[in-house]
Amino acid sequence: MTRGDARELAVHLIYSREFTGEEPRQIVQDRLDEEYYAHLAEENEIYAERPTARQIEYIHSVVFGITEHMDELDGIISKYSIGWDVKRISRLSRAILQLAIYEICYVDDVPDSVAVSEAVRLVKKYDSEAGGFVNGILGSVVRAKNAPAVAGEPVEESAAEQAAVTEEV
């Protein structure tokens, strides 16, 4: 199983939470249970191979992180999805966007370009018409993150930077 596959599993779990409201720990534990996982393999090829311990750690951390930062992530999606209410975006596309934005803002070992390309790959797999929409939003997020501050304007800290400052105090 690749990290891309682990990313897709994470999207499935994030998406499932929209319907079940389960706590992150419970949904990860239930869906990765060996017996349940084997049953899923009959329905979707992504479940043919079990994730490694490292991949389970990644899945666990992003599902928890997205749950913890859900309002912030939806706010970012809303900011860059001009003319679209976040609730009008399909739940699966929103889950993919949440994961990619979470990786861009909080996962140091995932380059921004990988987060974007993986998100576009996933959304095209499940909703071929949403690829440009997702790519546009994520492109705006990355440009805003990497934009140099204009002289004389206050620098807006990212939530990750604000959290780091808070933890240092």
C-alpha cells in the first residue's frame, strides 16, 4: 500500500464521519479492524492490502487533525470557493479539500505540490467534474501560504504559526 492509498483511506474515514458523527478514534479503530477491513476489500480495491503501522499512524493523525481543525479548514475552503457555500460542495470533495488543506498547513513531510496533486487525483477518481474546482481552491491556498508580505501591511499568521506561538508561551 502506498501513501496515496493511505490518503484515500483517510478521505473515506473523513467522509464517513459526515454521516456517522463518530469520534475519530472510534472510526479509525472500527474501519481498520481486520474483519471489517476484509469485508471492505470485497467492495473496493483500495482495501485489498492492509496499511502498515506507519500508514495507520498517518491516517490516525490526519483524521484527528482534521476533526480538531474542521471549522478552520471549512473557513479556508469558504474563503477560496468564491460564490460557493461550503455546504453545497459535495461531501466527498469537501473531505478531499479538508485533507489537502490540512496537509498543506500542518503536515511537514508532505510538499504542497504533492498535497494538491493527490487531492486532484482523488477527486477525479470519484467526481471527474470537480478536478478543476479543487485544483483552483488548493492553488489559491498554496499561493496565499507562500505569498511574501507586502511592505507596510500586517502579516497574517497561519493557524499553524499561531498554534506554535501559543504552545511556546
